[in-house]
Amino acid sequence: MEALKSGSDVLFVLLGGIMVLAMHAGFAFLELGTVRKKNQVNALVKILTDFSVSTIAYFFIGYSVAYGVNFFSSAEALSARNGYDLVKFFFLLTFAAAIPAIVSGGIAERARFSPQLAATFALVGLVYPFFEGIVWNGNLGLQDWLEAATGAKFHDFAGSVVVHAVGGWIALPAVLLLGARRGRYTKDGMISSHPPSNIPFLALGAWILTVGWFGFNVMSAQLIESVSGLVAVNSLMAMVGGTLAALAIGRNDPGFIHNGPLAGLVAVCAGSDLMHPLGALATGAIAGVLFVAMFMVTQNRWKIDDVLGVWPLHGLCGAWGGIAAGIFGTRALGGTGDVSLLAQCIGTLGGVAVAVAGSVIVYGSLQKLVGLRLDPEAEFNGADLSIHRVSATAERETNW
């Protein structure tokens, strides 16, 4: 009976891992459809290669940093409970690999390939799992301290802060260090439009991410006996809220509309197991407004060239999600309770602090040691010269 239960849990988590793995195709197509045509091949190569480097970093270093588990001490870790620990590693790896996938969208079209791979290794091996272990494994005793001080631990069921806010706030210093793409902002204060190259690809990426998100959220239970239909319905409601809000405030812009559901889903991750569906709807709607408004502010007023808007989408909406769990998760607003707004604010600020500090250290060091930005010729042609194309067709497409 125990073996049967373990086998069911393994299959459950494996299916979740596969769904989140598929989301990386969504990251790829979202970036592919947003960047200019000459940079499309580079975007595709980056996402797949970043995932591969993330796997190595998380297997050998990151998973142990977060959970104190490695797969080298004994053979028992490889076979216990039908290999549950291994499939749990796979599932959590797909979360960890979202960090460089998020960053990739912010620094698109002007970042050197090899330094970004080095950054991916450091971020997934050390920075991300450091905060992941604090929140999801109780490392350093900070969760116990929060519970004693506020009455509840920091609650982040599926990673609004642990994954998305951390990824978005890691991206921001990298974007600032790289500077804007050539010609994006002119000396006389004008803004050069760099419209998405392919709206259908952008939409496809958004849909792949949206569908995969139900594995991201629901399977975060990690055990069949803990699965909750509330998480699924709250994810749905937040997605709808984000879409409709982005439609309204974004004035029917297809780029905003297809990022709206993602904003809602980012925000609902933390409290999807606590909120009433109406609270999830409000959380998603606020996230949709937040994304559109702050995307326009960062691009047009502050002149921060965050290509896919990953800081507003993941950084700000993820932080909002951490705080929203402390608002709409309360019994007074229809939630299940057992959450503290103060603990949510402290935990969210902690995630932002770790992300910014880690990003400044990693990208600042790489900037000084090897440089982050493409040379002018490579940037003009839309190709990182360190990538060797495998066909004449890809060569022509990249340099179009």
C-alpha cells in the first residue's frame, strides 16, 4: 500500500514537472515573438541552453543548498519511495530554471551569450536556492522567527515571491547594467518603437505558459493527498482577472492582453491555496493593471529598456502576490486564514533584498571581469558571435 501511494505521488509530481518544463517553451515563444526578427534564433538558443546549465547547477549545488539533500551519499536516495526525491528534484528544478528564463526576457537583444550562462550557473546554484531554502525548507530559522513575531510564517504556496519576484528583481540590475538597446532612446529624448516581431508567436508563448501554470500551482502540493481544487479555480480566476484588466487599461493592445493572464497567475501563486475565488479575481485584476501601468512607466518615463517587461510582470506582480496572500487570505475577506500581512510584507521584502543583492554581485562581477554587452557589430546584426549557427538558413534568419 505504501509503495502504491509512493508511486502515485511520483507520477503526480512528475506530471507537474513535465507541465512546468513545457512552460519553458512558453518563455521561448513569448521572447521569440517580442524581440525583433534578427534576434529570434538567439532567443531560442538562450532559453534551451539556460535550462541545461540550470540543471547542472541545481543538481550539483542548488538543490543541496536549498534542502540539504544530495544524490551522492548513498544509493538509498536514488530508490527510496519509488525515486520520489529524484522526481521532486526535477519538479523544483523547473522552478529554479525559470529564473534565467525570466532574466532572459529583460536583457534580450544586447547581452553576450557566454557571460549570461555563467550568471545562470551562479544564480541557480547559489542565489535562488538560498532564498528558496529559507522559505520552503525553514533554513536559518527565519520562518520560525517570523511565526514567533507575527503569529504566522511567510506563506508562498507556489512561488509568487520565491520564483517570480526573485527572478524579476534579479533581472532589474542586469537590465540597468546593460543599458538600452541601440537606437531605443535618442539623444533628443525621443523613443524609437521596437514593436513585437510576431504577435502569433507571442500569443502562443502566453498560452503555453498559461496552461502549464496549472501544473506550476496545483502540483506544488507535491502529494496527491494534499492536492486542492481551490488552487486550480483560484488560478483560473486570477488569470481571467489579469486578462480583463489588461484589456481595459491596455486599450486592446495584444501584447498587453496576452501578458495580462501571466500577471494574474504570477500574483496568485503565493495565496492560491488560501484565497476565496473572488479574492483571486481581485488579485489578478490588480496585477493586470500593475503590469500595464508600470510597463509604460519604465519604458517611456524612466527609459529602462526591459524588453519583455519582466520587472513589472514578475518582479512587481510577484511582490504584489506575496502581499495579496496576506490580504485576501484572511478570514475577513473569505480566505482560510493562518496568514499574517506583516509576515507577508517582511518575507516579500526579504526576497527582493536577496534578489537585488545577488544580481548586483553576479552581474556586477561579470561586467568588470568579462563584460556583459555585445560589441556594436554583433548587436547591429542581431547575433552573439559566440553562438555558432548550424545551418545556412539559421545564418540568414539571424542576420536578416
